[in-house]
Amino acid sequence: MEQRSNYRKFLLLWGGEFISSIGGGLTSFGLSVYVFQKTGSAAATALVALLAFLPVLLLSPLAGVLADRYDRTLMMMLGDGMSGLGLVYILICMLTGDAQLYQICIGVFVSTVFSSLLEPSYRATVTDMLTKNEYSKASGMISLAGSARYLISPLLAGILLGISDVKLLLIIDICTFVLTVICTAVVRKSRLTRKVAEKESFGESFKTGWKAITEKKGIMILIVISSVITCFMGAIQILVEPMILDFESSKVLGIAETLCASGMLVSSIIIGCAGIRKNFTKVLSFSLAMCGLAMVGFGLMENMIVICSFGFLFFFMLPFANNCLDYMTRTNIEADKQGRAWGLISFLSQIGYVVAYGGAGVIADKIAEVRNIGVGRGAAAVIMVSGLMLAVMAISILKFRSVRELERGTVNAEASDNKGDLRP
């Protein structure tokens, strides 16, 4: 029996996350500018980013278990809705006086603890709703939503900061949570997500998730490689603001980030319309290698045309890599284990970001001090070296036969869908 498509309901769910992504991007941009202007330190800016990321990493395995044990859309509603508490705290601190660095860190940490519930539930819900033939297009749409925080948010934030301050950005972000929860609630009424007939213990759930990602050697290799790659890519994500703010205004920074992120918009639309059908390993390797080379060009000089050109290339190639990683993994893991599996995958593959967020800012400040240059050029040096290492790592992916064998799972998945999906 052929599974009925729920792509329209997916688009509603996706729309809510798109709105949430824009709001989150406003806050991220505003707080980065606020902290750097107050401290003049790349390390302080990186610390806030680290605290915005670390809870998601540490709690993702637990969130994955919860996604398979309870209503996934309810987990998404709780994650989106309650994460606004941390932002409310920061806003109150700013309304009563200048918020201190430790207060911003507390608010960001609290907000991220709740938002950590979202990712595994969201990914698993997409699996529940769609047929396997729709996964690739859905992955392109998800990448597009994620790109909103880089494409729309910086430009909007730069304009708003010109007429107001970071408090307005926080208020807008808090309001977006309401719309996101409403979209998820509508989808929840359709009862499209799976219900677990027999609940395992948390220990058994972790074991099940671990088995799901270790059954195929190629998946584990992708996870290990992804962890190393995220370390290199984390450098540009955390150091772009200090690098540009060192010689330009926040408005120019916002425009530059939007222009760069428009590359992600173009490629996400291409993937969303056409998808990627074959040669996933080659596409993954090539796209990541190009990302690395773009990072090298990105830090070459204090020239906004050069920066925006290489930034566009970086973001253009990124969705191709994300799509391949997502699709090759999704189609090689059983659907009823997706929540637990994605929780562990998120944890393991993103450990590199912790290293980057914890060390990139400190290294950039140290380089600037030792070489007696601006913090921005110190940040550029770290970005360029990270780009070279990323390119080398990307090429090494082609050497792993077990990774290439994962493509057989994607082919089999598509063949199965053409015969009709037999899932309950």
C-alpha cells in the first residue's frame, strides 16, 4: 500500500522552523555585536557562542531518546516555547541596565537547554511524515530554513540596530516562538508521528540508538569525519563577526553576511527542486573541499568584495554536503530508531564545534597579541588555516569504501518507495 504524502503538512512544520530560525539569527547576530563592542575580544564572543551550542551537544542523546519515547511534536513545542525564558532573562537585564557578560551567558545557556529538545524530534518527525522519495527535497528545504539565520537575519538585524538596539531583536525573537509553536500544534493534531508501543528504559534506548549507528561501518566513519570537519568549519562561524567588525560597522557586517548566505539560498533551492540522486560520496567530498578553499580566500584581505565572493562560495557548497550527509544517514537507519540515532549522531558529529568555539577565539586573540595586529586579522589567520585542513580532510573521504557502500542503501530506499511504502 502506498503511503499518503504529507508534504503539505511538512511545509507548515517547516514554515514554523523557518520563522524560528530567523528569530534565532537576530538574537545571535545582536548578541555577538553587543559582546564584541563591549569587550573587544574574540574569545568573549566565542564564549557566548559556545554556551549557545554546548547544551544542544550534551543533551542531544537524551533528547533523541525522548523523541522516540514521547510525542515528537510535543517535544518540539516544549523546546521552542520554553527556550524563550533565557531570552526574557537577558532582556530584563538589559532593561534594568547594561547586561554583563555572565548574565548573557546564563540566559543563552538556559535558552539552549530547552531548544536542545528540538533537533532530534524535528528530524524524526520529518521521517514519520514523508516517503523516502521526498527525503532529499525535504532535506533541501530544511537547509533553506537553516540558512534563514544567515541570509535574512543579519541584514534585518543590521538595519534594526541602526534604528534601535539589541533589545528590539530579543523582543522579535521571543515573539517568533509563539508562531512556531502554533504551526507545530496544527501538525500535531494530524497525529502523524509514531507512537512507541513498548517503552524501553533509558539505558536500553541509548543502546538501541548506538546499535543503529554502528551497524554499518560507513555511518560511523561519516560521524568521525564530520566531527573533525565541524572543528574546522566552526572557526569561520565563530570568527566572522570579530574579523569584519574590526574594520567595518555592524550594518556592513549584516549586509555582508546576507550576501554570503545567499549562496546557501541558491543551492538549497536547487536541491529542494531537483534533489541529489547519485554519487553522494563524490558530491560530499567535492563540496567540502570547495568550502575549505573558500575559507582560505575569505580571510585573505580586508576587502568586502573579496570576503563576500568567497563567503558566497562557502555557503553555496555547504547545503550539498549537508544533503549528502543527511540522506546517506537517514536511508540507512530504521525509521523507528531515528530519534535515538539522530540524538547520538548530533552529539558525536558536532564535538568539533566545542573545540572550535572554545579555542578559535582564544587563538585569534593570541595571534593578534603576538604579531601586534588587530583581532580581525588574527581571526582571519585562524579561518585560513582551518580552511586548508578542511580541504585535505574532505579529499580523504573518497578513500573509505564503507562510506561509498552507504549509497546502496539510498538506491534500495528509492526502489522500495517506487514499489510502495510498507511502513505502518
